[in-house]
Amino acid sequence: MNATTFLPKLTSLLILGISATLAQAAAVEPAKRAITHEDVWLMKRVGAPQPSPDGKWAVFSVTDPAYDSKEQWSDIWIKSLVDDSAPRRLTFSKGGESAHAWSPDSRFLLFTAKREGDDAPQIYRLDVASGGEAQRMTSLTLGARVPKWSPDGKQILFVSEIYPGNADEEAVKKSAKERKDRKYTARAYESFPPRFFDKWLDDKKVRLFVMDAQPDAKPRDILAGSKLADLPGFGGSQGDDGQSLNAVWTPDGKGVVFAVSTNRHEAARASTFTQIYSVPLAGGEPTQLTRDGRSYHDLRFAPDGKTLFALTEEEAPNKVYDLTRVASFAWPFTSAQPKILTQDLDRSISRIALPADGKRVYYSFEHAGLEKVYSMNYSGGDKREEPSLPNGAINSLNAGGKALVGVWESAVNPPEIYSFNGVPKRLTSFNVDKAAAIDWQAPEHFWFKTPDGRQIHNMIVKPAGFDPNKKYPLFAVIHGGAANMWRDQFVLRWNYHLLAKPGYVVLLTDYKGSTGYGEEFARSIQHDPLKGPGDEINWAVDEAIRKYPFIDGSKLAAGGASYGGHLANWLQATTTRYKAIVSHAGEMDLVMQWGTSDSIYGREVNGGGPVWSDLPVWREQSPIMQGGNHAKGTGFKTPILITVGELDYRVPVNNALMNFAAQQRLNTPSKLVVFPDENHWILKGENSRYFYNEVHGWLAKYLNN
């Protein structure tokens, strides 16, 4: 064989070899694909980890979601914090568990669950060291929640409820039967609010109970007979599971400290405050420890028991937003005046954690789409940023022993458990492989300066298969709140990448009123609830078109939910630059929203006075009042998709009905989608899939023609 015949054959062999190598590489690393609704919905949902007091273990919930709620599981998992062994499952129950609490010796675990035979959630105890089935600890008619061990591990503190006039469990049981046997279904109210979020409230009264840490021990109401608990305005902060009293044991185990409001009955006409009280374990009249214009919550003692820490808001009169700061008190109390440890930080603290070394307070706060870990000493000095990941957000942080663990996530990294002792270390991999198969990019951040001099932060999200040489429509997605911030995180209800999937660039703007930029920025929507933020969203769109040549400025859409839905309605009424609008849970009239929502006083403060005052904001910034401005070249002209949950009591369904009526009256292309079994959010799998399909279909109809 001569050289001239050998070389082509050698070249062919090399090409074949390279091709084979590339084929093998492709087999090892399959091509990434665009995100699907199944990817979003079926990612495992990892809950906040709770480390054991000895710092050796962390427990956390993992929800294994399904489109059929009957097939969904949620259980407790455990992970060693001293080695790299894989996490393992501790419970096997579809019902799920919450409020995990370790015993002081790190052997037992308390949690709340509603298991077979339970009419209401009860407290269970699991022997983590020896294994076996969890034991039911309570059997109360109205259930039990938020258990906490006493410092010596011999007793349990928890929250439950009674009916008015009840003195013991037998009386509660009798009252419950009387209500069940009633022939009528009417509800009656003499104080505000009558409903919260997606529930009509009842007349139950929240109480603190203590019992021996033994199954079926008799609980004791330590607030029974107190004048405080009988006040008409007595109550805690309202949540989905009922009221919370933020109760913790005193370090000596002889009493309980808690935060409670005494003016909840004034919620329609005043701000409500939560002050700190203490009560002896034997009961009696609680002692009020703080008397100021602040609210306190998230109470916790330092490991040495000498300092009480809390998160607090100053509750400035006639202001729509107050920063959350870290407060501390010497214990036992020597002064009712707190020391504010983050007074010099113009950001709201999200959470704090106190490792057992007793040297530093760890905390996090929102800033420009991110949330990282910081620390300071107990006096509030020597503040520093701890080692962290360059993007993403912390959404939980807890300490046990010297261990510091939490959940970290980003828009392209679904939540996982991390250790934050030094350089962050990922401890779980529930979603890593699935995330690695998706073609997605981290959000790109940019700032711009508004005509009135305000700096505005934004993120853009690009679709799968992004080509910078192509042109893409722009979808401006508006966050709710307004006291909220777009975060670099994995979102279930308005997932950035799923919204971008059909080939859109998604724009996420933190308009004025957003958190993460200081108190003045968050308060700046007072007396200007929609116009100012709406202008900033329009300016952000202008800046994105100018900055990114791949955005097609002739194909724009906007949409959002809750406050984002309010602003979507405002944009539809005041500009015709958008080809399509999507509004979920959006208010249509400021007066109607004030009168029908489950929260009204804050809206009055934001407007500058009651709705019957002669203030133009109530009319001039109601979208419905701008809808007919066709003579100005605006009004309701842009095609709009209106969606709402019928069980939404935060932005009630009448807003959506008014919106649709106005659009139809003016012959504007419009579609109303009502979810009868959803609240403020769309939380059911098939409903969520339908919602995304409707949004994608609406945008395609008006952006892709």
C-alpha cells in the first residue's frame, strides 16, 4: 500500500473513530430538553430541615407530588450531618407530617399529623434511636399543633383551641357535638375579619397547653381563667392551620414566653400588635413583658438561656410597610426596651438561627433577587456575609448543636438541603438528575434608572434552545405582594422557564413597593398603588428592548397574579402597547377590594384615608374607572385572559366577574377561567396544567400571528 492510498483510509478511520467517540459521549450525556409541566409539578418538594440538638442529624419533609392528590405522599426523612451517607425515609404515610421537634437528648421526634382514626391533627412521638411506629400523644377534639419539648424533655408545650366558655376537654367535646347536631348552617359575626384567605373563620379560641411527655397524658390549659385570654381582642397571627402564639419554654422550664395580640377585634380600623408575655407553668395571670408600638414573633432563647431573641416590626403609624429587624432582651427581663441588632440594615430579616456555640446569630434577608446567609455577634456587632453560593436563595435556616442547615434553591436548581457550616455543602440530591436534563439558563440580572431617578432591579429568563441571533416576544411577568420580590428560585405557580418555553423572553421587574431594596422603596407605593409601579414596568420593558437586541419590541405581553394581577389590569386599562394580558386574582376596583377582602385597614392606609373620604386615589387608580378611556387612546382594548379561584377571599371572585363584564361590555377579546376548588393560588396538579395551557394558548394567539 502506497502513501496516497493509505492517507485517505487513515483519514476515514480517524473520522470513524471521532464519530464513535462523539456518539459515545452523546450516549453518556443525552441532549437536554425544554422544561415541561411534569418537570415543574413532579419535582420533589423538600421542606425545612430541623437539626437534632446534638448536631448529628437533620429531619425534613419530602413531598412526592402527583397529579392525583390521592397518589401524593409526604414523609419525614433523616440525614446524617457527620458523614456522607444517603438520607433515609423515617415515615410512610400519605397524610404528611409537620412541625418536627427533637427531644433534648436527640432521641425522640415530635410531629403533627392527621392519621387514620384522627378527626383533627394530633401530636405523635417517634423513637428515632430505636425505630418502630410513631405513638399518638394527644387525642383532643379540636386537635393539637406546634409541639415543643421542655428543656428537661419531660413535658410538651403545644397549641390547641377551645370553644367560648369551655373549661376542659369534656366541655369542648360537648360543644363540638352541639355544633355538629345543629339543624342550621348560618354563620354569625360581631368582629372582623369573618374569613381568612380561603376559609370562613369560626368562634374557636386559641390556647396554650402543657402535658407530660407520655401517650394520652392529660393536657392542661395554662391560660385557663386568665383575664388576658378572655379579652375580646386576644389572639395570635392567623395562618392556614389556625392562630399561632409563637410560644417557647423559658430556659429553666418553669414557664412559657409567647407573643399575642390583644386588639385583634380592631383589625378593621387599626393595626394589630403582638406583644410578649410570660406565664408560669402552673398557670395564672400572664405578665406583659413588652409595652411598645412593635410586634414580635419568632421568639427563641440563646443556648445559654441568657438572651431572648425575636423578630420585630416597629409598626410605624400610617405606613404601609415596616422592616423586620432582630431584637434581643436580657433574660430574665431587666428592661422592656429591646436592643435592635439590625437597626443599621435597611432590609427585612427573613429568619434567624442560633447554633449551640453561643457566639453568633445567623440570619438572612432579601436583596436584588437573592437571599444569602450573614452573621453577627450577640451584641449586633461584627456583621459579615458568610460563605455562600453565588446565586439563588435561602428559604429556610435552622440550628441544632453546632450544625447550621437549610434549604437552598435557584431558578435552575430545585430545592435541596444544604449545610451552612462554612462553605455551603449540598446534603441531598432529590431533584439533581431531573434538573440536569433540562435546557435552561440562570436568570440574567440588570438594573436601570427611571426618569424620576429610582434604581430598578430586573431579571430576564430565556427560553430553551435560545439563539441570540433570533427575535423573541417579551412576556413581562409581574410579582404579587406588593411587599415581595422576584427571587432567583424554582417557582411552582409561575415558573419562569415554563412560561418562557414556547419561545418567549420573560422579564421580571421589582417595581417600587417591592421588598429587598429598603424601607423607603417598599413604602413608596403609598397613595400611588398602581400608576407608579405600572410606569416602572413599562420603563423596564423599554430598557429590556433597548438592552437586548433579541427582544422583538413589536410583540409584548404582560401578566401577573394577586398584586401582579392588579397591575396587569391597570396596564390593560392605561396602555395599548401589549398584545395580550394575563390577570390572575387581580383587583378591578379599589373600593370593592377594600370592602370584600379579608384585610382592609392596610388598604385604607395605602389609599391615605377611608373609601368615603374625598381622595382621588380611590377612583383614579381603580382599573375599572379607566376602562372606557377610548377617547385617550387607552381603555380596555388589549385581549385579556382572566383567571380566578372561587375560594379566594384575599382577592374575591367578584373582581374577576367585574373585569369580565367590563371587557364583554366593551367588546374586548376576553376569556374568563374560574377554578371552583382553588383559592388565591392554583394548587391542584391538573388545574395547574390547565392554567399553564390556557396562558400559553392566549399568548400564542396574540403574539405568534
